[in-house]
Amino acid sequence: MKSDSKVKREFEGDLERKVGLVNKTLKEIFSRRGLISKELRVPVRYALMGPGKRIRSAIVLWCCEMISGKINRDARIAAAAIEMVHTYSLIHDDLPAMDDDDYRRGRLTCHKKFDEATAILVGDALLTLAFELLAKEIKAPAMAARLAGELAGAAGPAGMAAGQMADLDFENKNVDEKMLRYIHTNKTAKMFASAAVMGGICGSADEKQLKRLREYGLNVGLGFQISDDILDVCGTSKQLGKTSGKDARQGKQTYPAVVGLDKSKKSAEKIADKAVAALESFGQKAEALRRLVEALLNRIK
């Protein structure tokens, strides 16, 4: 039997390889002539190629690999697309009109490195480019349409945009746990669910498998957001790669603020158990996805 430390090293090595593959795919995209104008190349590269965790894009690759036994080109394109949409959301989230943050991923935010107008346009460019890639690079038209629809649903007005709007609307107001879960589910968890489902689609998963992958992704995403909330209270700016303690100062609705730190940790553990349970039918093939749940949970311990 493998020791816990060896299993941890193997998982971290696997994640590093997935991140490397995503970065390689993004670099290949950047190398194409005419895809990104010369005026936008520098700020787009700065925003997209920063030292991000790439968790969502790694989930795309893991889910495809689990279903089909390999990572295909469609999964690489889907992973790149979801990373672009995620990065766009961070750029706009950091703007003065939104969360007004100076640091992201351990360095200056896009509007601080360049200016507000550039940051807005970089976000617009990345969001649009994600769907251009899905439309042009996925060979099977039906799969391209399904992937684009899945990503749009998670990021759009009934997904991430809705969650961000509610997040702004309820600053400095009293909310219950039900509303908090609504905000976090839309703002964060639906993009994780989309990542898992997109990976499954690329691997030709059946509908039952896609349903379980969606359940896994929703719970992983919600757990990830709770852990971020906890780290904002307990962690340092260096750990977070962004300004710590900012949620409380802005009156943001977070799990520690609404239910307390201890209950937040217990909620994260329960959600982690649900994520792992959703993987039961996949057996040993889902080991990396289980390890991801454990890794995210350990961020709050």
C-alpha cells in the first residue's frame, strides 16, 4: 500500500502535468498569427499566462481522461476555453466598479498593470476568444455546440454573472445561508460543474455519467469557494495571491460572516463528502478527482 505522502506527491505531480498541458495549449494558441491583435497581445498574455492554479481546466482534462482513458485535443481546447472565461471573470471582478483589488495571482491586477479600459477590453477579448476556439477548433459540430452551450450557461446570466450581481447586491446586508449558497453556487460552483461536464463530453460520456460529473463539479466548486472564504479570514495575502481580509472590509457575504468559522469548516467537509460520493460509480479511475477534493479540503485545515 502506498504511503499518504507518496499518494500526495503523485497527485501533485499529476496536477503539475495537467497545468503544464494547459499552459502549452495556451502558448500554442498565442503563437497563431492574426488570432490576437498586436495591441492586445501583451495585456492578454499578462492576464492569461499568470501563475494561476488552473483547477477548472485541470478538471476538464481529468474528466476526459477518466471517461475515455486519454486526453484528446478536444479536451485541451475545452480546457483552454474555460481558463479564458475564468481569467476574464477575474479581470472584471478586480475592477474598481466591482471588488476594486490591486493584486491577483500574486501580482498587479490587469487594470493596475495597464489601465481600466485595457482591462475591460482584455476581459472582453478572452471571453469572446473562448467561444471562437470552441466553434472553430472542435471538429464535430454537435460537440462544439454542446461545449459552447455548457460554458455559456455556467458563465452567463443564469450562472456566474448572476452570482456576481447577487454578490454586489447583498454587500453589507443580512442574508441567510440559503441566499449565500445561491450566490456561491452561481458565482463559482457552476463553472466547476461546467468544467467536469465539458471534460466528460470530450470523452464521450453518457448522460448518467455527465449527471454524476455535474454533481461532483457543483460540490467541488462550492467547497472551493467556502475554502476561499475561510482563507480570506485566516490566510495571508501571500497565500491567497490577492489581498487578504478584503471580503470582511467590503461587507461581502461569506460563509464565515454568515454562519461562523467552525460551521463553515464543517459545511466544507460535508460538501467534500458529497463530491466524493458522486464519483463512486467511476471506481479507481476517479482517484485523481478524489484527491483534488482532499487537496481543496486541506486548504482549510
